[in-house]
Amino acid sequence: MINSLRTTASNPLTLLESTSTLKELHQIHAQLIVSGHLRHPRLLAKFVSLLALSQNTPHHLPYSRKILNHSPSSPTTFALNNLIRAHSKPPFNPLQAFNFYSQILHSPSLSPDNFTFTFLVRASAHLTSAAIGAASHAAALKRGHADDPHVQSSLIHMYSSFRSSTACHRLFEGIQDPDVVMQTAMIGAYAASGDIDVARKVFGEMPHRDAIAWNAMIAGYSHVGRCREALELFSAMQGESVSVSEATMVSVLTACAQLGALDQGRWAHAYIQKKRIQLTVTLGTSLIDMYSKCGSVDRAMEVFKAMPEKNVYTWSSAMSGLAMNGAGKQCIEVFELMEKEELEPNEITFVSVLRGCSIVGLVDRGLEYFDLMKSKYGIEPWPEHYGCMVDLYGRAGRLEEALQFIKSMPSKPHSGAWGALLNACKIYRNIELGELALSKILEIETMNDGAYVLLSNIYADFGNWKGVCSVRELMKAKGVRKEPGCSVIEVSGLVHEFFVGDKSHPMYQEIEVMLGEINWKLKLAGYAAKTNEVLFDIEEEEKENALIWHSEKLAIAYGLIALKEGVTVRIVKNLRVCWDCHDWTKFISKVFGREIIVRDRNRFHHFKDGVCSCKDYWRVRLEGFNELLLGKFSIVQWARVNLSYHSRKYINSGVYLKLGQKKERKSEIKDRSIPLAPPRPSDARVPPDHHLTHGVPSDHHLKPGVPPDHHLTPEFCQTTT
Ligand SMILES: [Zn+2]
Ligand SMILES: [Zn+2]
């Protein structure tokens, strides 16, 4: 270092980039003092700015503040702006930015400029207070900088992070000639508020689209769960030879994961390698997530092992992928390895590892981890952790302890915790406790449409078709709309969507012939359709006659036609698989000698040789529960307690009125892409920094967020088995 200092003494600032220790920084600072550099306010400002923004080490920013505070000459606006900028994004405290702003205001010789407000507004976006954001906006207006394009795009980003799409829209409307930066910010803002079609309109109208705009649009589609469109746009992006970055590939992998599109995911992986896109921690973690959610856990673990650098999200993703695919033991092993490497786990890590314990029935180990989480890592348990513990005790038949766990929850227990208990009660025939759990669930879920599906599922699980029928009637009376069932299969890189009774596929005739052949072969093998169940399983759209096929049957039949012999059929379904389809698929796996993997709303089902990996855990039927459901918790009783006067009137009079709810036309259903999973909370929307930092990728796109299996959390907090 000393040598290089001597040789580059003319400009020691060039060395700042490569300093990593405080000692080296002191050396450069000393050199600058000796050479007299820091006597010039302009050079001092440059040093402070470079230091503040380099962020090579955690020392740089505090050091730059100290230099400024102890300097004999007063700071320039340039230096203070850069300190505001440095504090405008995590991990630094954005409130600090306001101290430097106030320093500018209090100096007789300085006044804030457009850059001051660009960065101040950006800092405000990271504060939870919308009032502070509005105050920054007002200050920019007052000082005449609110019309600056950079300030405007920061404002759009800020209002979008406050989820205020009206404010964004108003701002955008007021801009006469929005440039690419602003249009991109607006795409992010619309996507964040769910107005993805408006975002697409803005995107379509852009005269010039750069890579950031493409990324924002693809991320937007991914974010709202319209993954097919995300992938289509990605192909279009390649067609226009726009350069593809890490941020693009993260969105593409997220879309593949949600769709369960393994072929496209594999292709994306190969593309990353071919284009030599750097496999950063975020990108690697997205790959693990994609492979796990596509049911290819071995591949996920290969990526995990090959990653040179891993963070807590990488480890959590790997564990979650293992737990999700039923590999509880390996999940625990990975956690032990993580501890050995002395990497600090977070809340998400513990959700994964507790699920892993639950799957293999290691109650004491789970309890140990639950305590460790608080005692060693100071992590306060989330409701999810309690849910896992209840499931853990429940599966082991320790129902009283499960109940105690629920009672010990610091906040009001959620339906997931009670659901885990109910599930265990079904298995261990504890009707009294089951009754309590059921009443609690209905109490919590009463305001939610999901309650109907939940109740119907409980009835269906016990084969109480009369109950299921009542729920259906009630839903009609209330005009409750339900998500239509949709199954997705990927063939040769193309994603095919099927809805219940859907005849719109170009190969429908072949599919119908195939279905006939399947049913004939299955019948010979001893399969008998459970027409009652099919008829009344509310998870699928209602079935009016036995000839309407559930979406997964259509998708599987198509898979058998279109995929080569021996290739695993992979289906992703947005709702829970019904019993009949589950049995049907088991038979196919045996009769056709084909492995079939179905990811439904709750879990993975790996069908092979007539058996499913879930071991039918979710469909326990017991005598006592029928009484429970027919008695105290009949639908009429439930409706009396929980529903509005009008609905009750219909029930009590025995008349179920249809409230004129029109069935959605197929075209409408087709137009709407089905969110197979809620978007990850990761903020893949707004790419504010790209334009201003000249190619330095913003980590906004890249936050790995919550681990992959959150969307697989079943109604009963019951994980894959
Ligand atoms: Zn079905
Ligand atoms: Zn299964």
C-alpha cells in the first residue's frame, strides 16, 4: 500500500476504490493532508463524496462524515448532496439524510439544488412515514425543483413505495414529455399497485425502451403472478437484442418457479451460463428456489453446493426447498452445516427447519430449535413458527402440548395454528379438541371467502357431501366468487393452461381421445370414479355433469400425448387437487408406468407406481367427525353465527337464492392469467437506481425476500409429507 501510495502520490484518490481496511484509509487521508489536497474545498468535497459513495467497507461512510465535520472550510452542496445520496438507501439510516439537508438550509452560502431533492425524496421513500415524503415533495415544489426529471422520477418511486398509485398517476399525468426514466418508474409504480395492464400500456407507448424498462415490465408481470406473460416478454426482449442482466434473470426464474416450468427454468439456467451472467448470491438463490418449486430438489442442491458465496437467504431457500419436497432429514443437516459455518440464521431459516423437523417427526429437536431461535439468536417467533410447532406436536399425537403452544402465542392465534391442531385431531380422533379448533377457525375466517372453501374441504375430507353441497348453495346465495381451477403443464418450453371443462386447447380432440383411453385402461385396473366427490368438490369449479373434466386431468392427458415416453409429467395447479383426481393420477402412474408430479396449492404430490408421496395424509376420514360436522357445526348453525341477516334468511327459509351472479365466460377466464402463487414480497418492481448510478445494479430488484415455500402454506399449515 505504502509503495503504491508513493507511486500514485499525484492522485491518491484513485486508491480509494481498493482500500478495504481502516489503516489503508488513514494512509490515504494522511497523504492527502501532506500533499495539501484537502485545503481546496472542491478537492475536499470530492474526497468526501468518493468516500461516502464507495461503500467498500462499513468504515467509509462514517469516516467521510467525520472528515466533513472536522474540516476547517465549510462543506459544499456537492459534498452534502452526496452524503444525502449515500444515506438514501439501506443499510444506512435514511433519516440521517435530513441532517445534511438541514445543514444546507442553515448555511448562508448554500442552497439545495435538484440533486439535493432527488436524493432527499429517495431517502424519504425508505421511511415508513408518508408525511415525511409529502414534506420532501413540498420542499422541492417550494424551491422550484419539483419539475426536474430526476426529482420527478424519484417522486414517482417514492409514492409507489407508499402504495399511492393515485399520487403517482397524478404526477405522471402532469409531466409533459416523460423520458424513459420516468416511464420506467411509472411502469414499476403501476405494477406495484397491481395495475399491470396500465403498466403494459405505458411500456407499449414508450418510443424508446432500454433494458431497465424491459426489466421493470418483466418484473411487474412476475410480481403480480402473470408469469406466462413475463416469459413471453422475456422472449420478445431477446428478439430485440436488448442486453439481459442479472435482474432480468431473477424475474424470469421467479416466473418459472411460480409456473413450475422446469424446462424453461433449466433453459434460463443454461442461458445464464452461456451469457456468462455472473452467478451472484441473489441469482443463485433464485435458481435454488426455481428448482425446488419445480420439484427438482436434487438440482437445487447441486446449485446450492456449487455456489461460492451464500447468504442467509441462500441457506434458507435450500432448507425450504428440501422441506417442501419432503426431505426433512436433509433439511436439518443443512441447518447444522449452517450453524457450523457460523452464519446467523433468521426467522425464515427457522420456519424452514421447523418444517423439516415436523416432516420427520422430530418433536424434541424442533422444540430445541424453537428455544434456540429465541435464546441464542434473539428472534421473536412469528405466528408461522407457532404453527409449525403445533403441527410438530400434532403429528406426534401430543395434542395437549399442541394446544398449550397455541395458548402461549403472544398474539391472537391464526387459523393456520388451529388448522394444524384440527388436522392432528382428525388423525388422533380427539373430537373435543377438534371441535374447539374448528370453531376457532370459522370464527377467524368468517370475513374471508376462504372460509367457505375451508369449510367445504373439511366436509369433503370426511365424505360429507351434503355439507359440501350446502356450502356451495350458500356461496351462490352470497354471490361469493371463487378462483377457477387451473392446471399448467409445460411442453417443449411452452406453457399450456387448462381450466375445468376447457375445450379451447388446439389439440382438444386428441386430448378427449386420450382421456377415453385412460379411463378404459384405468377401469380395467380397478379404478372407479368417485362421481359424488367430483360433483361436489368445491375446490374445482362446480361440475355440472360427469363429462366435464377437472383441469389437472386435461393437463395430464395432454402431457401423456405431448411428452416423450418416460418423461415425468409435471403439473402445477392453483387449487387443491380433489380426491378423485388424486386417485386417478395414482392409477395412471402405475398403469402407464409414468411418474407424475403435481404441485397443488398445498403441497407436492410425487406419483409413482400407484403411490403418492403425500401418503394421503390430507384425506383422513373418521366416523366421529361426521357427527361433529353434522351436529354442532352444521352449515346452518355456522351461517347463523357468522353470516349477515340476508344470507341467514335464505338459509333459514331453506331457500337459496341465486343473486344473479353470472358465470364467468370462458373468454374472460382465459384472458386473466391465474396467479398460481402470491407474488413474493421481494420488491422486484422499481428500478430507480439504475439510471442514476450508471450501471451499478440496484438491489431493489434483487432482494431474495421470503423463502419459496410460503405460498405452499396450506390451509392447515400442513406441509408436504
Ligand atoms: Zn379433480
Ligand atoms: Zn398426493
